[in-house]
Amino acid sequence: MPASILIADDDAVSRKLLIRLLEQDGHVVRAAEDGAQALELFDEEPADVVLLDIVMPEYDGVSVLQQLKERADAQHVPVIMISAVDEIDSVVRCIEIGADDYLPKPFNPVILRARIAAGLTKKRLYDIEQARVRDVFSRFLPEHVVDDVLVRADEDLRLGGVRTIGTVMFTDLRGFTTFSEARPPELVIEVLNKYFDETSDSILAHGGTLVAYRGDGFLAAFGAPIEVEDHADRALATARDIADVRLPRFNEWLRAQGVGDGIRLGVGLNSGPFMSGNVGSPRRLEYTVHGDTVNTASRIEGMTKEVRAPILLAQSTRDALVRPPDDLYFLGEFEVRGRKSAVALWSLSSSRW
């Protein structure tokens, strides 16, 4: 298959020969006379494969290779070193740095095609895997942070556990168990999917991370895996959007379908430190958050039933707000299961059952 190939060779004859052979195979070829020009051309447009002469003026092939392997957009681009017979030690050094193969001079067209084909196969397999992983990550992360996350992931695509400061959100639908028991399973799944379509869009639109679906609710985090200063504001804005806009629209759909009169919602927010990262095996990974902040957020969500407020936020979330809204009001201190000390809770006067 045609590919974009970058050649760096100071020998004009070798360069022209490579260009002619590769263009005959249908590849798009760009050529540099030295290492500095090669780096400039790569910066303008990354290549699928780089053919890099070892001995060149200014930057030699070893120096160019080192710089390429330090760049995020070049680490997985196959680099084939061009070498003369007496440059084997340098070839070994290049392979240790990260070169994928070498091409001896003078060029054998059959070997040239084999080296490039192998490099392209490796690159395309990597691209396919990256596309698959991007698709997985984009299902629970905002699109604009997926690139940052992939850069931070290690080779088996695990995000190492990190301690971060953020806001955790738990939600739950009130009365949905009763609703489910009286209706066929396929209708219950359709209703849940409709509800999650609405709420997931809100989480991602406000820069949150959809960590997991839990029955008829979900767990979301703001400020992880990418830290943001206004994590509490984003979480509260999401809660308000879901309770005041998304849920009413969902309930209108329920009534229009003739399958229910409407469902209520409980949202619990808590801010503080928690651990986040991917857990699991190479065959199945799951991004998760855990810690006391997460557990307390779950407990607070459960308290919306007894306090009879759809949105509850802990004092920690109130303190973390960069721009506190005018309709916040203090409910008091409450005992929370699993905690020794009481938790001060707040709600929004504009959101009531």
C-alpha cells in the first residue's frame, strides 16, 4: 500500500535512486540532504517510515534518530538506518536507541521493499490499535483530553495509579426498580439507554469522566485523569444540567412513549483526594477511582432520599467552588454511614422535589 516516506541521505546518487525506486512503488517520497532538513520536513508533516543515513553533515543519523524517538508523534514511526558495510557498530547503536531495521549500501531493491513493507506493517498495526484504544477512551473521556491520556498511558495502555484532587459524582434514579419490575426487559434497557444518552452527554460536555454505570445510576469524576482547577464547578454544573434540563426532557419522552409518568433523580457530590487509574488485565482494562472521597460521595447520594433534595454537595465541594452560585443553601450537618464525623451538606434552592 502507498505510504509517506521520508529519506535523509547526503549522497545525491543514493537519494535519487531511493526516490525513483519508492515512487515506482507508488509511495509519496520527501527527501532531505542532511539531518537538520529531515527534522524540519518531519515537523511539517510526519511520515509513515523514515529512511535515515547514518553519516551526514550537521546532524548525523544517530542524532536525528535520538531526537525523533524523544517526540510523541515520532516514537512509533519505523526508522530504517542506511549504512555502509563499515558502519555496523553504528547500526547496532541505532537499533539500541530505537531504530527498527537497517538498509545496507548499495541498495538491493528486493531487500529495500522488504524492509519498508515490514516497517509499514508494524506502523499500521500500531495505528489500528491506537484507533481502537481511542474509541474505548472516548466513550468515557471528553474528546479533547483523549490525546493527553494516550500520551500518559504506558505501553500496555494502563494509566498508572495517581493521587489527584477532584470532585466525584454519584447518581441514582428513584423508583426505577419498581418501574423495571412491571415492564418487559427490552423496554427497561431502551429506557436506560435513553437516560444514559442524556446524562453521558452532559458529563462529557462539562469535561467530566464517565467512570462507570452502576445499575440505573453512574459514577463520574471531575479533575481526573486530567487535573482542572474548577472541578467542583464543572461537577455542580453537570448536576444542575441533568436535574433541571436532561431529566425533565427524559421524563417528557417517557410520557410520550406511554411507559411512565416520570422518574426522580438523586445526585451526590464530594470533593477531595482520591486515587485514579486503569485496573485489570491486558485483555480487559477498566478506568476507576477509589478512596474515602469516592465512598463518601456514594453515601451522600443515598442521603438525597431522606433529605428530599435531588442534589446534595458536601462542604468540601462547596469550598472547592471557584464560582459559587447564588442559589446554594446550607442544610446542616448529617451523620454519614461509615464516617466518624458528621458531614455538612448543601443543596440548590432552584432544584427541589
